[in-house]
Amino acid sequence: MDKYQVLSKISRANLERDVKDLATRWPTRHTLSKHHPAIVAYLSGKFKALGYPPKRHVYEQAGKSLSNVIAQKPGGSGAPILLCAHFDSRQEDLHAPEAPAPGADDNATGVAVLFEVARVLKDTPLRVPLRFALFSGEEQNLWGSTAYAAECKQRGEKLTLVFNLDEVGYPDTEKHLFLDRDERGRPENNAASAKLITRLEWLARNVVKVPTRIDPAEASDYIPFEAQGYTITGLYEGEYRYPHYHKSTDTPDKVDFGYVKDMARLTVAFLLDYAR
């Protein structure tokens, strides 16, 4: 059987439903808003409904106990692949935690892709575990991912790689999927990331049939892992062209759901290729 056959199970309707639900259920998903506990409970419930026991990773910031949501698909004996996305949103004024911030593109799209990947790969054997992480505090200089990456390093935990999904719903004119390559200060990390990009490019061209461009990895939740020595990559919609970035107008009607589906298809193709 074609190992990529599962790509046909990726549902645009599911992606659209999850983005709309996340963007409309609360006025904001700001990490310091009063809605944070309810959002964490909701995300935990989504994992549970998909058949993954959720765990809350709690960390302290700004005098509060805040949470990331973690789940894992068992696999062989290798080090896990970490697939991550941030679930928080913000208005232009970061210090207005209750200001309307639907965050449809940034980053309900990444969360929706992560959940759809979890759904379609639920019963597909992989040679390494696949761990899912939904991070809070990304908009406050990567609070949640920094805390989690530090804990992984402190535990001596090996990760095969970290794959990040952040803003994956607003394409450029040619609908390129931007592939995030590590170009920071660790040569060994950069070389490993470049190999991942080469494979992603091949899969995009030959399996998913979508155009790609390469973008430097920066300013999102893979960066704390890179700083701890882990290999990173991810998908992104490109440069800051989105006119509704960090605004109350970042609503689901601005999202290109066919493009989001292509992001999900490439993510699944890569995971099948790399972990199977």
C-alpha cells in the first residue's frame, strides 16, 4: 500500500471547524487573560476525544501558573519527534490581555493542523513516538516553549527533531509553503536542519505537489529548542505580509483553508517519510 495514502484522509472541513471554534469560542486566547484555564481544558479535551491522554505542563510566569498541553502517540524505541504549535493570541497591545484577539491565522491554523495530523495518524504505526505540544505564552517571548525545552534538556531527554507550525493560513500569490531552516549559531544544528529541508522540498514537489520557499527559522516556538541543541524545522506562510497580524480582524474569513490543508498534507507526508 502507498504509504502516503493516508493523506487523502486529511479533511478541510475539520481544519475549518477547528479554526472557527478556536477563533470564536473566546474573545481572546491571550495567555494572561481570564480565559486561559478554560482554553487549556478545551485543548486537553480535544486530545482526549482523539484518543490521546493529555498532560498539562505547568510553568510559572508573571506571578501565575500557566499551562502547555502535551500528548503523545506511542511508537518504536527511538527519540520522539515533537510537533508543536502555539495556541495563544494577542492584540497589538500585548499588555491588554482581555482585548479582542481571535487569532484565526495566528495561530488557530497551526493548532488545527496539529489536531488533524493527530487524527489521521492515530492508527498508523511509526518507528518513533510522535509527541504533540500546544504552547502558551508564545506571544510573550516564547514563555511556554522556553520552559518546556529547558525541562526536556534538564531531564536529558532526546528528541529526534522539533517541527513547528505557526501561521499557516495566509499564502503569497503563488501559494508557497515556507520551509523553516535553522540558520542560527550552531553549525551542527544547521546541517541537520538543512537535511530536513532537502527532504521536505522533495516531498512537497513529488508527493504533495505544492511550491515551496526556504525561510530562516526565527521568532517562534522551535527557537528555545534550538538553543538547547535540538534539531528544528517547521512550516510557515512566509514574511510578515498578513494585514490582520495581531489585530481584532484576524478572523476565520481571512484564512485560505485549501492552503491550510496543503500545510497539513506536507506535515503528514514528512512524518510518514521520516518516522515510518
